Amino acid sequence: KKVTDKDIAMVEKIESVIGGQDRKSLYDEVQAAKEKIEHLTPFQLLRRDLKSALTDKVKVSLSAVPTPVSEFLQLKDVWKDVESFMQEEGSDLILVNGYRITE
């Protein structure tokens, strides 16, 4: 469930202050902004949605990037950024999960 009762209560509280809004248009605008990634470097994309798992022997980073991996791998300086990212995160392994949301 993406929308909770608390989410609805907060939206209603905000709307009581700023007035009613076209929720569908607002949602579409926010989604479009979230999907706009052209201005981000590969390093920033890796950091954008990062989960890590650490054992006593290894650290694994899982990055979800909002583009297919085949497209991600074509980005400028991708391997340099992957290496820098792994060094900064102290990761022994990185898994990149590419996705694209369509209606």
C-alpha cells in the first residue's frame, strides 16, 4: 500500500492551508521530476537509491537506477564513477538494478 491514512491526513491538512489542488496533476508533476535523471552523473545515480548489506567479511551495495542497466552502462565515465562509488562506500561488490516505470 503506497498511500497511508497518515499521508491522506497530511495532504488534507496542507490543502486546508493552501487550498485544494488537482492531485492527479500534482502527482504527475512529481513523478515526472523523479524520473528526470539526465542531469545526474552515474555516481549520483548509484547513490540515489542505495541499500547496503554488511557482514564481517564483505559489504554489498545495491543501487536501483531508473534506467535499464544496458543504458546505464553507456553513460559517460560510468566505470570511473562505479570505481569511485565503490571506494567511497567501501563496497566489495555492487549490484545495479535497472528499471523503467511505464503505465
